[in-house]
Amino acid sequence: MKNTFFPTRADINMFAFDIDGTLLNSVHEATDATCEALRKLASAGIRVVLATGRRYRDALPLADMFQIELPLVTASGALVKSPGDHSTRFIAKFSEGVLEELLCALISEGHEPIAYTDSYLEGFDFYCRSTDVSLCKKSGVEEYLHRNRSLARVSDSFETVPPAGIFAGFAMGDRDEMLHLENILRNRWPHHVSLHTIRSPRYRDWMCEFAPAGVTKWSAVVDVAKSVGIDPATICAVGDDTNDIPMLRCARFGVAMGNASIDVQAAANWVAPSHDDDGVADLVDRILRD
């Protein structure tokens, strides 16, 4: 864990919250205590930004429930959109030729990549090579396509001429398989691709997520903060998974949830109670009380 201090209200002007495993508990619900904590922050004049690995479409209901007006940081920082009018504030872009090589490498390793596009208003969210789940041997992709088939578009030239606007994506499989894949991709493109392996609580398998180099939740949170005149040195970031580590390390005060893994907790200044023990509410009460 980083050298710790506990901030007071005067130290913090913005909270950056992860969603799954942080604002939502293990049954994917926001408790009354968590909802009340966000209302307390609003009453205290502290801005809140959501920073999630979810697709924009999946983050919108939470923005509405928590009455979040600031742009949503989605896809682990690769896409930032305003929930009010769905306008795009930031979309990540791969260096020329990298995406084609990356998709070919994933397929050659036996994986079926899913590739995100900024197409919410067009009624879909991602491209893939097929929506026939029986042809997708990787169990995780089978489950993902089964749940999200209506939001997919098929590309016949997926890996050779990728559709325009792809800003991030992932492959799925068991944990060891995805960590091995991450290592392969990192060694091949050490300066062109941002990578992390996480497990969404909504799926049984793990995701090796890829995006252009330099793209993190923190990079996007900083841009949102600056757009509303908030100094990034006054941000408290809260999360529980590997894709939260950059913002936990870089924020003025980084908080890992009690349900986070050891490496995530080590990146933080402080560890809150778990998402099932109203850790967000405990954190907010401590800072506002102090």
C-alpha cells in the first residue's frame, strides 16, 4: 500500500468511482447506503464521475440512477460520452496497422475477438466474425454473444479490413489462458497497446482487454476533471480490479475496496470495507466527517 494520509473534505473536489465491485455489490445492486453516500457528495459540492470497464450502453442506467451528469468514462477509458445527449467527448485510436495485426494475432492464437465501436445511436455496440455461438469454441465468447447478440454486427473482413471506429476490444477464456494471451500481446506490441486481464462479475470467464497505448481510466478521468475546472490533484479514485490500478496510483487518494485483490489493494492509499459491507458509504462518511 502507498504511503497513506486520510484526506479531509477540503482535499477532495471529485470522486472517480468504478461500478462493478465498487458501487454495486456482489448481487449487482447499489445498496441504499451507497445511493445515500452519492447524494451526500452532491450536497457537499463534490463532483462524481463514473469510470467503468462497461460499454457505454451498460453504464447509462447507473448514471441515471445515481444522477450523474458528467461524461461517462467507459471501456476502461477508451470511450467517454455525455449521458445527456450521447455526444462523444473522447474515443481512443490505434496507431496505423496495429489493430489489423492485433486482430490477426488473436485469431491465430485461437480466440474470437470482440471489437467495440462508438455506435450506440446506431443500435449496436461491437463487431465480431460471427454471431453463431455454436461456431465460437471459446466458452466465454459463447456466453457473451448469447447475452449480447442483438448488439453485434458481423464483419466478413474483420481482421484484414477492420470496420472503422474500433477503439478497444477483448478476447475471453479462463484466467490462466487470458494472462498468457496478455503476455504474448504485451511482448509483441510493448509500446502500441494497453492491456489488462479482468473478470466481469456478469460472466463466468475472464477478459483480456486491449486498447491503444496510454488509454486508462485515469487518463480519461483527468480529461473529464479538467473540462469542469477541477484539479486532478483533488480527486479520490475508488475501485476493485486491475483496470482501476492506474487511477488508484495516480489520484490524490486511491481507495481499494475490501473485495479487491492484493495487487489492487497494494496500489491504493487505503482499503475500504468490501462492496458487500457498504465500503463506499463508509469512505464517504469518513471524508465528510473529517
